[in-house]
Amino acid sequence: MIKKILGMIGLISILGINSGFTQTESAFRPVTEGYLPAYHAIQRQDYLTAASYLRTLIQQNTDLNIRSLYFQALVQIGDLDQAVGQIEQLRQQKVDFPLLHLLAGVHNLSNKVAGQRNVIADAEFKSLGNQTDQFYQAFTQFLLLWQTVIELEQLSQPQTDLKIFEQKLQQISQRQGLAEFYWLNLGMIADLLNQPAQAEIYYKQLLQTVPNPSLRTLEIVGVFYAKTAPQANPILNILQSQYVEFNNDQRILELIKLFQNPGSLPSKIIQSGQQGMAEIFFNFANIMSSQQEYTQAIPLYWMSLKLNSNLTVARLGLAMNLVGMGRYEEARTILSQLLAPNYLTPSARIQLADIDQRQGQLEQALAAFQGMVQQYPDWILLHQAAGDVLRSQKKFEQALPFYQQALVLLEANLKTVPGSVSLKNQIAGQYFVLGIAYERTKQWPKAEASFLKSLALQPQQAPVMNYLAYTWVDQGIKLDQALEMLLQADRLTPNQGYILDSIGWAYYRLKQYDKAIQYMEKAIVLDPGEAEINDHLGDVYLAVGRKREALFQWQRALRLNPQPETIPLIQEKILKLGQP
């Protein structure tokens, strides 16, 4: 659903931050001690350090540039109270962008004193409706929807005619990709206002309209049915289907267990209008996150948590976006808050192990994945992750059992859902990585069989075709078949240096040197820093008597960190031509 929304609205610079604080090289910068370290910290996305410098600078210098950077750093690290303190000053200097209105609205809503807070928040959110971006237009409509709920709560009018909410979302109802948001929010509001019969109507529409609701949506609707119709909860069937489709995801299994034993569940997940609005911030943050707009998504996750500090899914989303930005230690801090048992705890543990892997702590990451494999032996992702860590260490022999078990589990799932295209594609991918592990452990018959099975399941895979055909060429076997397969891979994904190199190598083995040079030279233009392509081009040049150029390519290959096992081979070729 989120991908459809993204395709519809096209999210570029969604928060308008760039219009607020873009720093140009020609712009005047104050000569103030600490400014440059803060500025460069921002460029490194080290917002904690930047905020520390800027907190001191802002007391000495009210320059707009400094204040804008300070605001940017504060919303990134979640210090929203301090960021709010900068809004009025920024506005006095004619700075205006959507994030200012969003934060001002959230701040007024989260204040404990009622009075004018909703009036101010309402005005801030309405101002977003003036944006031409369809993202903000949709965002505004949902925010104002929940604003109305908050106002009704204060007026103690729980039996409101729900048609007023349908009218507020009339434009949204016709917008492609927003059906899940539309029906979910109407259902949450009906449930919150103690109209369960109408809530069920909305939720049934959601399940009929949206083929693959998000896990959060299923959690919200599942809690509703667990409390109102525990013996006929339609979400259980959906989750059981998704469990197989999504690689035996432990989170889904944990939700199934909760719905089967609903005694510990709250009567409602959304217990106030403010919590409903927190869900809106969470959902729209997810839209940006799926577009890898992490810098813009993170402030929205923080605002979601400002409105509902117990929104665990927002905390996990925040951590994942911090990981995406490379802000690993901040992510660790957030993830450590999610280790108390709940259905998202396994996801938090996986993210922590992923951070270990990204930071090069491979043994620690491997131990974490292996421990989780013992705890959740059917979760396919864990077997794949453990295998990938070992593969990154070139421990292919040790990776094999993990890849093999992942394949066993995937194929068992396919027997349960034999028509699943998604599972077939996943199995094709698993055969590919298994084939690589077999090939690197010199088990070529098993490797070849794995590659061929991968292609039988999903024929149009250029990387698999390249790997298999190149290995045939390197072994000097099936050269004509290999060349045809490589040319097909090139047609599928043109202008890929590694594929053009393989084609050139096939022509070299077939002694068609002119064509070999043609493809190799094109490959090296696309990937000039690839040692293997330089080495191959040197071999082809030597074959046609261009010795000087061959030497140049081999010497260049040595400078490009080639695979250790190829270094003595390249050195030997250089020595044979009489060069030190």
C-alpha cells in the first residue's frame, strides 16, 4: 500500500527542510568559534555533536544560519521541546516550511493545559493544506480528521454521526493507494467513539479492499476483533497466510498467539484522539522511510512518539531509519528500549545484530543470529542472515548449512501455498546464494545444479545468468551456450560492466579477440576501478600483441586491490614480459 502511495505522490524534499535551511557555498557564514565544526557535523549527519556546538553558539549569535542548523539538529535527535523554542525566532526572520507547522501543532496538542491548544494546533495543521504537494494535502486531511476527534472528546460527544468523518475524507477515498489509511482511520475513530458496529463495517471494507494490509493495520484490527468477536477473528486467517508468505516471520507468529489468547490485550489500541494522531505521524513517516528519505522521516517518528510515547512500532521505525543513515549508536539506544518482551522484540534483536555486522563486529553479529536461530528455528530470515555473515567472511563451508536449511523451509512453505509467485522468487534467490557457496567450496556439480534450478524458477535473472555462464567460460566448458546466456543477460540489463566483462572473456576464450576487446573496453569505461576487468583486458591485449597496454592494465589491476589469490598470477604475467 505504501509503495502505491509513493508512486502516486512522488516524495521529494517532503518536509520542506531544504527550503528552510539549504546551505550554499556562496552564502555568508558568520565567523564564530564552533560554527564550522557544527556545520561539518551536520554534513556528516552527526547531529548530536552539531547540537552541542550550536547550543552554545545560539546564545552568542542569533544569525539565521546558526538558528536554522540548530533547529535541524534538534529535530533529528528528538529534542523537540528545544526545537519548538526556535520556531518563533525563525518565523520572525521570514523562515517558513512545513516542519515548523507540524512541530508547532504537535507541541500545542501535547501540552497538558487544554484551552487554546487545539485552536492553535488546528491552525498550524490547516496551514499545511496550502502546500501544492499531494503528500501534504493528504497529511493535512488526516491530521484535521483527528483534530475533530480531539475536539469532540473535550466536548464529551461520543455518539457523533460518523458521516462527518467520511465527508472530511471524501477526497482521500478516491485517491489511489490510500484505501488502507481511509478505512483504517474511520474504523479506529468509530471504535474510539464506542460505535463498534460501525467500526466493524469500516474494517470489513478495509479487508475487502486492501489485499495486503500492513502488520500494524492487522494488529489494530485484530485487537478490535479479539475483543468483540474472539471466536471469529478474521485477522487470524490473514496472519496465518502471511506467516508462510513472509518467511515464517516470528513477529506474525507472536501476534497470532496474542489473538488466540486475548486476555492480556487492551480493550482498544487507540484510546484517545491524540494517540490516533500519533498513528498518522507514524504512517506518513513510514511513507518517507520506504522512499529512503530518512532525514525527513525521522522528525515525524519523533513527533509520533511525542504524541504517544508508548507507540513501540514508531520507536522501531525510528531506529531502522537511524540505521539507514549510519547513525548506529543512536539506533542502539533506541533498540535497547524495545528488548522488553513484546511481538516486536525479535525485530529489535535482528536490528542490533545488523548494526554489529555493519560496524564490522562480525563474530558478535554471527553469535546473535545463531542464538536467534536456536530460539526461532523456523524463521527463514535468521538462517539467511547467519549465512550471509559467514559468506562475508568467506567462510562458505560454514555458511552452507544455514543456506540449506533456509531452502528446506522455503520449499516446505511452497508446498503449503503452491501458487505463490513470491515464494518461488524467494526460492530462486536462495538457490543462487546456495550455488555461490557450493562454487566457492569447489562443489561444482551442486553449484551448477543450484544455478540452473534458480533460473528454472525465475528465468530472467541476469546476475545468476552471468555467474553461471562466466564460471563455464572460466572452466573452458560450454562456451557457445555460455556466450548466448551472457548476451541474453546483457539484453536484460544493458551497460553493466561485470556482464560486458564476462562477454569479452567468453569471446577471448573463443579466440575472437576483436570482439573481446570491444566488450572489455566498454566494460572498463563503466567500471574502471574493477581489478578483474583490468586484468582480463590485459590478457586480451597480450593476445593481439599489444604488450605495452597489457602491462599497463596488469599493473593497474595490482593497484586496485584484486582478490588475494589472483595477485601472484598477475605478478607472474608481468615478470614474463620482463617487467619488475
